[in-house]
Amino acid sequence: MPTLILVRHGRSTANSEGLLAGWTPGVGLDERGAAQAAALPGRLAGLPLAEIVTSPLQRCQETIRPLLQDRGRTAHTDERIGECHYGDWSGRKLADLKDEPLMEVVQAHPSMAAFPGGESMRAMQTRAAEAVREWNARVERDHGPDAVYLMCSHGDIIKSLVADALGLHLDLFQRISVEPCSVTVIRYTRLRPFLVRLGDTGDFASLVPRETDPGDDAPVGGGAGAP
């Protein structure tokens, strides 16, 4: 079965402004995110990609554009790997959402979290995992069992796919971290998936101690990464 490369979009304007973007239109990459996207072709140089699939949201489209231009390729768009539908939370400041009672559920019991006017985190994981399984079958059929393909998606989507691959309950997925423009790799086999890379950016700046404590909560949407 194929190997899947999951790329989270580069840092967005919403990330740098501390907003939960969701499906809010017009959210593109900030200056740092554009630089991250520009570096992506070099990071993936020499790696054959049978197919390239992306979320329909602008920040993913902008992230994958330099890679497509470098390789003279086009991408498939799949809404099922689009960001979680955060409903009424979309566009709000993450600092304000910390006081919402639902945030405690999102952090500690995400399998029971459903966003008002949006979707549940269970539904988010289910649609993304179904998309991956269908693309695995398609890529293997068209390109063979050793093919490698890429998906450009979002923090919570990628975290939920990693949890699915590892057999982790969704309630544990907040323990996983994937920074902007990080690369996560899952190799699928007939019996089980293998997590080959997790959140690889090649940049250790985010590990440098900060003056402000980020706290114990996982950043909903994936966070902004290193400053």
C-alpha cells in the first residue's frame, strides 16, 4: 500500500493573529508561511509523488503552489481533508475561547466535542480517514503499492489521522503536535500503518524556552509554531 506524506499548511495570517480560522474565507499565508511554502520543494526534492491532494482552503492552496510550480503539476482538491468546521467558534480569538466550557471538553474529551453550528471532532476524523483510505486504494491501483503521494491539510486533521494510524483513541489526539508546514509520513501496509515521520520541520526553534508559558492546553487548529 502507498506511503502518505501529510503537509500542514504554512503559518497563516490567522495563526499569527491568534485566531481560529476554520473555514473562514480569505485566510492565506503570512510572510513566514510564504517562506515556509517556498522552501517546501527543496525539502521534498528527489521524492517522487504519484499524486498531490490538497484541502480547498486558501492557506493550503498557497502552501502547495510552489511545489506544483516546481514540478509542473496540478493538485486534486478534496473537501474531506479540509479544516474542522468550527461553526460559531470560527474567526474568534483563541484567547477568548479558553474560557468557553466546551474548551475543556475539546482538550480532555475531544471525542465528545461538537462545535455549535459546526461539526463534531469525531465526524472530522471519520471523513478525513475515509478520504485517506479511498486515496490509498486509488493510488495503489493507478501507481502501484510502493507509490508515495502527498496531502496538504490542517493541524487537527493531521493529528486525527496520526491517531487513527497509531490506533489511538481520539481522546488522546491532543497529545500530538504538528507545526505549520511540518511533514508527517505514514506508510500503510495490508495489516497496519507505520508512522515514519511526525511533525518534521527541520527547525528546532520552537523548542527554545519562551518567556511566556504556553500552558498545558493543546492549540485548537494546530497552533502557530515557532515565533
